[in-house]
Amino acid sequence: MISVFFQYDFLKYALYTGLMVGFLAPFLGVFLVVRRLSLIADALSHITLSGIAFSLLLGRYYGFFAGLNPIYMGAAFSVGGALMIERLRTVYVYYKELAIPIILSAGIGIGVVFISLANGFNNDLFNYLFGSVVAVTKSDFHLIIGITIVVTLLLVLFYKELFFLSFDEDQAVISGIPRRFLHVLFIIMVALVIAASMRVVGILLVSSLMTLPVAAAMRLARGFKQMFVYAVVFGELSVIVGLISAFHLDLAPGGTIVIINVIILLVVVLLTRKRV
Amino acid sequence: MELLQQLTFLERGIIAGVIIGFICPLLGAFLLVRRITIISEALSHITLTGIAAGIFLSQSALWLGFINPLYTGLVFSLAGSLLIEKLRQIYKHFQELAIPIILSSGIGLGAILISLSQGSYNEWYNYLFGSIVTVRLGDLGFIFFTGVLALVILIMFYKELLSISFDQEFAKTSGIGVRKINFFFSLLIALVISMSMKVVGILLVGAMVTLPVAASIQLAKSFRQVVIFGILFGELAMIGGIYFSYHLNVATGGMIVVTGVVLLLIAVILKRFRTGLA
């Protein structure tokens, strides 16, 4: 069943990309969930859509953008959106939670306008929204390898600081950890991983790869390290099974990956309920 | 009735838009003070699953052909709002996880059902991003009746809803059936989302609920003002969006949201100006 994935180049790319994403997304997701920022992933993935749409629109008028991979513009918008969220939190001091729905809905609204200006309501858009096994090109693959290396390096370098910040923000600030810098760095990493995951999982479903495995891991793990292990195992499992079944059943891979995650989550919730 | 049948497709769309522009910010104001505006995003995404399920069912068996996807959307969205409450109990220490879980599983299941059903992608784009020209007379009826129903619930339980929104503990001790009111509130959200979907689009309903009240809270001095300004901004965004989308030939839902964003920016700048002068 899996052998077909090694016969064709595009399937090979999709599988390897899936494996990288299945590692990165749940890993960052643990920090996101513990810092109670899980919704930020949704907001950033929706604004990535406007970036991609903008790039497609520019591509119709300027040759330079037509050659450029839309992922770059998507990542740029998603980083911009992350900074906007921080800004909005200072505008709505009493209703900080408003920042995320505002960015989320503005992102997708602007995206839709760009798409319809570019006459882009076609099959390509569907692949961006819900992911596709066949859409991963060689240049995407190289870009995603780059993102994986950079994010992994940053995670190794700043693991302790992020860990500290996640559990006791005040204590961390007092001991001299640069909170603002780390927060921006972290958000940029999330934006990069969203851009990397988009091809396989689809924009609307990226965030689920960041939250669902972690939500399941949280029920089982007895420590922070175990949570990473469980989350990554669940993430990889869902990506592999999801990709294979999506290919054989001709479904959108993003959907199958998410549904497998939901099944894992359900099983875990049922199992842990008995234990208590 | 004859008068209704004579309406052009554009007039039908505009009437639907005006109803939605009135109800959405009204609900948004309550969601805002309860700090759960994001719930509208989660429920709109799960409505997509319901629509996809409805279309899939009506295609797969002849005797199920009568199913109107709008109604399955409504049922799913109601079930979703009850599930969110359940999930909040399961993840006691991380209650905010309930919403992303429902949001992503809703859209994931939706994606699978979409790829299973044989509709063209263009039909799906109408559901996702809204289209004013596809509002049929039956849809207008659905929007009208759900709108009236939502309004009736709001008027009947206005005081209780207000009390729960501001202080749940206090409401409980003063003898309000919090569980019952919360159920009606969930029903209300589900109704509003499924009625707005046809015009604004599933992915953009959340914007209609959030953006007008986010703008109005910048200027308002009381809850009543939040509601009034919110409705004003909602209608402006709706009518402006429809006008520009028609003349620029751009997707309606997107243009409505962009008009909402522009109004929000104006409100933020106005507020700056005011506090700067004072």
C-alpha cells in the first residue's frame, strides 16, 4: 500500500513533507496549547490565505511574482498578522480575546477579495484550502526542508527559555529572559510552520495538526517531555495513515489527516475516562 | 405573496442582507460581553460539515433527496455548540481548547464530505464565500423565519441573557435557569449562523458577528449603545459591501468583510482622535 509512495516523485515529496510537518506542527503545538494560544494558529492560517491570494493576484500582472512560490507571500502575511494581533491586544485592553477573531475574519475576507480579483475560484484554490497529495512540487519540498531545519535549530537553541516562559511567565521575566523577543520569535516559527504545512494539509486545516494531537497527548502524558513524545507520535501517525488513505480513496488529504486525529482524540478521551 | 415573487434576484439578496446585517451584530454584542466571540467561528465551520453532509445525503439516496442542506447545517451547528460545552467539562484546565477542536474537526469532516460528493467546486465556493445572486425565494423565507425566531428568543430572554452575560454567578443566585438560558443561547447562535451563511458565506459569518461590535465598542458608552452602533455598522458593511461587490464584480462575502474592516479602522482612528483631544 505504501510502496506506491516511493514509485512516483510527487508522492515521495508529499510523504516526506508530511513526515516533517507531522513532527513540527505538534511539537510547536505543545507550546501553543500550554501558553493558551491555540487559537492563534487558526488566525494565522486564515491570514496566510490572504497572502497566497495576494501573490496569485500580483502574479497576473507582474512576471516576477508569477515565478515566485506563493508560500513566501503567505508566510510574510502570516508573520504580519501575528504582529497585528499583538498590536490589537493593546487597542482592546479590556477585550483582548477580540484580536483573534478580528484577524481571522479580516484575513479570510481580504483573501476572498484578492482571489475573486484574480479570477482564482478554481481547483487550485481548493487544493490550497483543503490540501492535496499531488500539489507538493520540488521547490515546495526544498522550501519546507529549509523551514524544518531553521525551526528545529531555533527550538533546540531556545528550548529552555520557551519552556520557562510557558510555565511561569513572571518568574521567567524576572530571571532576565527577554519575553518580547522570544514571543515574536515563537510566533514567527508558528507562521513558518503554517506556511510549510499548508501544501499537504490545507490552510483551513493546518491549525488542527497543531492542536488535536496535543489535546490527545495532554490526556495521557504524565510530564512535559511525555507530552511532546505522544503529540509527535499522534501527529506522525495521523499524517501517514491520512496520506495513504487519502491517496487510495481519492479524498482531500487534509480532511483525512484531521479525521484520524479526531478519532485518536476520541479513543484517548474514552480510555482516560475509564481510568479515573 | 405575489409581490414577493416579483422580486429580482438582486432585491432578494439585498433584503436578505439587511435582515442579516441587523441580527448578526445584535447577537455579536452578547457574545462580546460573554467573551466568546470566537464561538461563532467554530460553529460556522461546523455548519460547513452539516451542509456537506446534507448535500452528500441528498445525492447518495433518492429518498433522501428532499433534504435541504440549510437545515442539516442548522442541526450540525446546534450539535456543535452543545459539544463545545461538553468539551469544556472534559478539559477543565484548558477550556479554550474546546473551540479549536470543534473548529478543526468540523472543517476536516467537511473536507472529506466535499470530496465525496459530486458537486462542482464552484457550487462549494458559493457556500464558503457567499453569493448574493444565489438567494432563492425559499432561502429568503428561511432567512426571514430564522431571523424572526432569533429576534423572538432575544426579546423574550433579553433580561436573562444580559444578566448571564455580565455575571453568571449572580444570575444563578438570583434564580435564573442558567442551563436553560444557555441552551437557548446556543440555539440562537446556531440559528443566526445558518441564516447568514447563504449571503455572507460560511467562512465569513464570524466576521459579520465580530467586526461591527468590535467597531462599536470603540465608540459606545453603554451596552445599549454597543448594540445600536453595532447594528448601524453591520447594516453599513452589508449595504456597502453589496454595492461595491456588484460594481467591482468581486465576491460579495469578501467585500462585506472588507467594508467591515474599513469601518473598524475608522472607529479605531476616531477613538484615538477623541482621547487625543480630551
